[in-house]
Amino acid sequence: MRMRAFTEADWAQVGPIVEAVVAAGDTFPYDPAWPADVLHDVWVERAPGHTMVAEEDGTILGTAKMGPNRPGPGSHVATASFMVAGTARGRGVGRALVGYALDWARREGYAAMQFNAVAETNVAAVALYRSVGFAVVGTVPEAFTHPVEGRVGLHVLHRRL
């Protein structure tokens, strides 16, 4: 598996990954009604942020976006988001994406990384984040409407770099 920067040509493979994850409605607080151009604008980061892909033999297995969590006085803390193709789940792609994001944030001089909205029902992601040193620092009750579970909490996770 190779990690590299996203290029616009990648959207042909990244777009369907993003669309599928958003359509499922169980992990990201993105509107499933958003058209492809809006999803593109939300997913593809502008500088100083960074969007990347994990690929194998020309097939994109997953993607991540990262950058400052907040502007100005909050810009020393990074944030990131990750999406893995349904056919690539369970193969370590998510762990590789998270590792890449942490390394990127360290190289860019960030002091910490924070995830603002991780659905508490996304147990695989929460377990992965905890396994690499993140802690749940708070949970906003009933802040996410899961398509099966109803209203569930959104975790805020943090890790110093």
C-alpha cells in the first residue's frame, strides 16, 4: 500500500468512496443530499491542509484529509478525517491513514491532533484512535442522528503529538 498526495485525477476513485460513506449516514455528519461537487469541496483540503490517498496497484483503498482544527489561536492543533472503501475494510487501511496523518501533523509542527465529531457508535474507529493514543475528552449527547440507533453522542478525541 502506498500513501501519496491526492491529485484531481484521483477524484474519479475518491468521489465514490466519499459518496458511499456519506450515503450510509452512520459515521460522518455530512448531508447525504449534497451533490458530488459539494462533497468534493468539503473533502479536498486547501492549504495549509492536505488531502491524501492510500493506493494499491492503481486502486485507491482510502483517503484522508487533514489540516488545522481552527484558525488563528487554535491553529497549532491539527484535525483529520478518514474514509476507507468498503471493499478495503479490515485490511489495515484505516490504521495506515491515521499513522500518515499523525506523521504529517508532526512534520508540519502541530502540537496535538483533535477529532471533533466521532459518532460513539463508530466503535471500530474509536478503538483504532484509542489504540494510537487518542483519548475521548468529551461527548456531546445526542448530537448525531444515526440511521439505525437514532440520536447518539459525538465524541471529541485528542492526542498530543
